[in-house]
Amino acid sequence: MMRLSRRQIALLAIALGAIILLTLLVAPMGSDRQSASTYSRAPDGYGAWYAYMQAQGKPVKRWQQPADALFQPNRDAAKADSPNGNIARPKTPITLLRIGRDLELSAASETWVKQGNVLVLVGAIADASVTQAPFTSDVASPGGIVRIATSRRYRPSSASTPVLQDSFGMVIEQKTLGKGRLISVITTHLAANAYQDFRANYELLTKLVTEPGHPIWVDEYLHGYKDTDEQNNTAGEADLFSYLMRTPLSLLAIQVIAVLLVLIWGQNRRFGLPERVEAPTLDNSEAYIQALASVLHKAGGSEFVLETLGKAEQLDIQKALGLGTVPLSVDDLVTAWTQQTGKPADALQRLLRTAARHRRVSETELSQWIETLNSVRSQLSQNNNRPLGVRR
């Protein structure tokens, strides 16, 4: 199995982070735009309400051209969806249903409404404010209980008439503009697919769009849907780069570029050339001593350690006292110690007699013996004003 170095792991982590960040920033946002479409079967879509209208014999036509093509009469005739895709822009007053977030009445749409048309904005919160109402409320209506999922309410005004309200304010309001009407619904999800169990929600929206008695149209261009003519008109406006940027291929290309840049940065070695690590010089004597100590520790050979070190330390003490290299008895060495150093020989006696017993001791006793050895060395070094050689 191949093992990765720390540098390679760091580069891979940077590349992965760049890919995740770019994916979050450049990921397509189409699903959010299409959330309230009559083509959508998602919980926040309106596909079920559209089917409900068809079953009731109240067809809803889909507008798939820019809104200006409808609001401005001086523009060329626009098209909406049909089996042949050639329905002309309606000449008679209509009811236009627009469903989305933060919808507002533009100057062009206001002029269009004043000509006798009806505009229903589901998701208009421009004149709304947050109240103390619970986020999910059940509001009574003539058709039953209507489920509302928002704490916002419209402020009362002399220009508006409440269609649905509770103690916190208006949920649906209506305004008369010239010959037409503007109906504003405060929540985007009045008749969404998730509210199929609340039949009063569906019936209320149906009443809003059918009561004026005009042909009903729903703005699907708002959700990104275009008819054939509009697609042909806009096809030549985009270049190849814009097309690629609107497709998932753009994500793949950006990710590949990010990985390449990280790899190039890593190969440039911006923090200097690599330093060669010199192999440590092996000390054979030290290695032998360490190996022997490890074996003795595992075997519990403390008596061998005491005997070997004890003899070596006795010879060092004799040399320091000028007594030669022939081993002396413990009593003779103690007497010479006392005469030449003028210090008590208790520590020296413990040191030599413990080493001469030839018995196994515990680690604690061995540690105490080594401390006694260091104490003897210190006293002898002070007496001769020179340290003894340290053995390992």
C-alpha cells in the first residue's frame, strides 16, 4: 500500500477544499428559481394545484415570455405554451398569476392593471411586516381553515381591502387600480403541493383567480421556462463560454484548473529547496551498551549489574586514592577512604557491600544504589578537586 507524505496529504487537502468551495459557489441555483412552478412536483411546487384546476374545468394557460411582452402593448405579439406553441398575446382583460419570492408591482405592471386586468401576486411582502403571529397559523375563511406559514402580515390602509385576515393583520389584500385589481398574497406557499390536505388553501387560490371572470394565465417565465420562439430569440445571444458556464461542465473545468494550480504550486517548492537529512553516526560502543542494558532489564539481571559496576567503581576509587589496581578488601578501602578524605565512609560501605552480596534486587533498590554511587563520586571528586570518569 502506497504511503503518502505529509506534503502530499497537505496538497490533497488544499485541492479538496478548493473543489468543495468552488462547488458551493458555482453550483446551479435553478432549483430555487423553479420552486413555485406549476411544472414542479416538489413540496413547494404548484403542480398539484394546476392539475386541480384542470380537473375542475378551469384551465390555466402558461405564460412563457418576458413579462414586458404582456405588460407593454406596443411590443410584438408574444407566445405562450400550447400544442403548437402559437397562442398570441391575449387582447382582452386577463388574470395573471405570478408566484415567487419578494414580488413587487412594477410601473409597467401597474399601468397594465389599470387597463382592466387582474394581477395576483403570491409571495408579495413589500408592504408586509413581521408580527407576533406564530409562523404556522390556521386562519378561518368562508371555505374552511387556511394554513398559513409566515409571521408577516400586511398593514391596514385605506387603499386596500382585506380578503383574508386574522387578529395580527391581513394575509391577503386587494387593491383597485383604475379598471383593474391587484391581489397580494403574503405567503409563497398558499396552494403548494405540500398543502394538498388543506383543501381550503386550493379553493381560496382558485377563487382569487376565477372570481374576476377573465382567462387565467400563470407566469412560468418567472421560473425559467421559455416557449420555442423565446428560446430561438435568445439562443444566438450567448457565446460558447456563457453556455459552458451554465452547464455542469463548468464545475468540472473549474475543479480541474484548481487541482492543476495546486499541483504546480507544490512543484515550484516556493519555500526553498529540500534539505538532505544526514544519517546519524552510529556509535558501536553505545549501541552495544544500550542493547546489553535492554537484555539485562528484560532478564532481571540486577545482580550482574551490581557486581560489574561495583568492581569497576572500586578500582576507580582505589586509583583516585592512589592505592593501585589490585582489589582491596572492603575494610581496607574504607580505612584508606577515611584517612585521605576525612569524610564518613557510610555511603562507601553501602555501595561496596551491596555489590558484594551477589543477589537480585528490585528496581527501587537498584535506583537507590546508583544514587549512593553518585554521592560517593561527588565526595571523592570534591576531595581530589577533579571528577572521576563517568561510566555508562
